[in-house]
Amino acid sequence: MNIWDERKHLRSPSRDGDHRSASQRDKARIMHCAAFRRLQAKTQVVGVGISDFYRTRLTHSLEAAQIGTGITAQLRQKYPEVAQMLGLDEHLIETICLAHDIGHPPFGHGGEIALHYMMSDFGGFEGNGQTFRILTKLETYSPSDGMNLARRSLIGVIKYPNMIENLEDRSIYPTKPSQFTQVKASQWHPPKALYSCDQEAFDWVTQPLSKGDKMQFMLAKKQANRHSKTQFKSVDCSIMELADDIAYGIHDLEDAIVMGLVTQSAFHREVTEALAVLDIPWLSETAQEIESQLFNEQAYARKNAIGALVNCFITAIDVRKHGCFEEPLLEHFACLPEPYASGLAVFKDFVFAHVIKKPEIQLLEYKGQQIVMALFEAFSSEPYRLLPKNTAQRWLKASERSEALGMRVIADYISGMTDEYANRVYANLFLPKSHRITDR
């Protein structure tokens, strides 16, 4: 067996007649796990409950997976020898794309900021790190190894291969305010990283790497007045990240247009005119036509434009080498060449400025941030009394080892909530007229 197809829990059951590859089995585990199903009720861009049209974390993940398989097919055609040597596989990339967001908490980045603030003295919180934790520890496909995915699936999900404590610059955090309402999200962004309590799982995933490759893989760049940031990821992860960016920049734009969150005049000024001067083959010369289709009253015109944009970026992706790794899965990476990378950045920046930063959206994020902090404070005050029975038992065992591990169990519980479930629990705890049962 290929070492990258190995699973940590060696007693994974084999079934007669099951001829699936490791990636196909992993994809099935992702799609059938509870954490994946909960994405249907977690915020992507627009808050859950505002409209039935917009994308959720689930539909975003499905779209990223579809784009990821498209990128893989293109790379297999453009670089057949490299693709064969690397073993690029549509099922593998689909698995990684489907899994990439399952660690994100309720209320989007508002929930992430809240949990990192509450966990800042206990190892921090970060959505990508939580994804790795769910895959390797929390889901129940094995006694203690989570979903027990193949090693290559796991390294493909690791976007930031280092630990929070190693990357965190605690000097940039302000003094904690006396009230949660005064916590500023801009001051409590977590480092993008894994948790130290999951170091053992990370060490197992990276076991096939040489000492030099592992050190290089974990290399982080210091940034002024910001946390350090890792520099490398596996080739599979680089494909997933491109698929994620395209889905965010192009597909999420469709939500914004249909729901009237952006205007055509702003799009023309900040996107169409910017694309026109970037000299991107096909896109620069058709930018005005794309704009007209995107803001056309006929849905099919908008769909055609979205499909054309996605195709433009997918077909431009290259495979290149870093020149510093022995392991081919780390040495190679997928990327958008210039000026395509700048073109995609134009779309992403537009969505960020006109959707994510829109006051109505920020109000929802802030509200979610307050709810999550209030829930954490309540559960951490009397965990054994307030947590569900099974979670309380896990908290008791973890807290016997250390306070930080006990707090991690509380963070695991809250981060697994959907937006609506978090709202219900908050209502039951703090609103006097709410008497609903919150079985879970």
C-alpha cells in the first residue's frame, strides 16, 4: 500500500466486494458525517434566514468540490506526466474540497473571532484547525482517530501546517475589555494554524516526510503587527484553495447581485474597469459584456456569465515547482499565473468590500459574535451542569488532564452548532419567555 493511502487506525473494516479507492472511501465518510450535514445551516456570506436563495457553507463546499474536480481534469490534460507522477485524482480533490469548511463555527467569522477570544488563554481557536481536529479526533468513525481518513486526504486539508502558539504574536492583542460588547473583531483575529493538542495527529500525517521537508513545510513568515503565516501546502491543498477562491470570488458574487447587495455602477467602476487594464486573455476584452450579462434580468444570461468566468480561471491554472522539497506532493503546487491571479483578486476584493463589509452583514456577524461569547461564558461557568450529558462527560475527562483541554471540549461543542441551534440555546439560557427543549 502507498504510504499516503495509510490510515492511522489500522483496524478500519474491509468489506467483501468493496473495490473503492482510499479517496472514494474518504469522500463517502465526509458526505455522511454530521459535521458536513450541519454546513447546510451555517453562514457562508449572507446570514442564514435572510433568504432561501443564497449559498450556505454546504452549497459553497459543493461548488468548490465541483470546481476542484474541474481543475484536476484540466491539469491531467495539460500536464499528463506530472499528474500521473503525483497521482492527481478527482475523487481526492473532491474529498478535500467537501471537507475544507467543516470546522467553521456558527455565524461565520463572527463566531470564529468569538471563540478565539474566549480560548485565547487556552490554545486559541481557528476554523481550519478545527477542521483538522474534527477529521482526526471528533467524528466517530473510529475509537480515537476521528474519521480515520487516509494520510493524503488529511495533508490535503492542512492549509496552514503549524501550531497556533508558534505563529501567534500575543503583543498585538489589546487588554481584554470589561464587557463582550466592546470586543473588536479586528483586534482578535486568530493565527491561521492547527492546535497544539492535535500535534500527535499532525506528526502522524507528516511522518513520511524527511526532517528537512517537514521543517520547510512548517516554515512561517513573520509579519509586522500581525501573526506569522505559513508559506507552503501540498499540491492537493493548493488545488483546493484555488477552487475555494474561485467559488468565493465568482459564485458568491452571484448571490450578491441577485439579492441586490451590489450595484452595477460599483461593479463597473471597481471590477470591469480594473479587468480591462489587466490584459487577461479573453476576460479583459469581454469584461463589459460579462458585466451586462451578470446584471441582466434574464437568469440564464447571468448563469452563462458565471460559467464563463469560472472556466476562464480553471483553464488558466498551472502546476509549478517550489525548488526546495524532496517530496513531490510538496514540491509541486497549482497556481494561477499573472495576470489571472490579479483578475481573481479583483473579484474577491469586490465581494469582500461590498458584501462581507456591508453594515447589514457586519451587524449579523457582531450579533453572532455576542451570542457565541455568551454561550461560552455560560457553559464554562458550570460545564457539568449546563452541557449535554455526553459532552459533560468528555469535559470532565479532559479537564482532569488540564483546564485548557476542558475548555477545548466546550469550544468543540459550540463550534459544532448551526446558526439556528446556537440561537435556540441562547434563547433558552437568557430569554425569560423561552422554554424550548434543546435536545441534540
